[in-house]
Amino acid sequence: MKEKTISDIIKNSNEDVSLDGRWNWYGLTNEEEIRNEMIQFDEMIHTYMNDNLKAEVGVINKSFGIRMWRDNVWVKDELYEGHSETYAEDAADNYVLGVKKL
């Protein structure tokens, strides 16, 4: 019996390869889930914390957004183009207070 290599597995397992050909380590099947990556903020300017939730407000190219954490594990980033810093701060505050649910 021939031993399988990584190349054999990738060739024979289309469901485990993402839409751009990268190996799908996390078993994600939805294109939106696959594309959901961390935003490379230029600077993190505020941090909000409550219990096991944390949100950081960041800025990139003059747009504000938030990075959300649960139990010190990254959950999601959101960018609010065209909105103010205060808008992002309110979103971060709502996340850690449990108002904003994911």
C-alpha cells in the first residue's frame, strides 16, 4: 500500500481546499468564512474590556474599525468606512457589554 503525501491528499480532497487554492485547515466551507481575516490596522487606539470580552478600536487609512475577542481568542474584525471614531468606540462598547451579538 502506497503511503499518501500531502500533495495526494490535496489533489483528492477538493472540500478541504479554499477558493483560492490554499489548504483549508479549519474546515470552513462558506466563502465568507474563508475570507474573514484580520484587518491590518495601522494603529490600535482604544481598548474596551468586560468579563471575557475585549474589543479594540483601530484605524486604517483614516477609517475606524474594531477587533473583537472572546476568552483572549480573536473572533472578528469590522471596518466602519465613512463613520467616526465615536461610532467605532460605541460598537466596541456595545460588544463588550453584550449588546452587540455575533
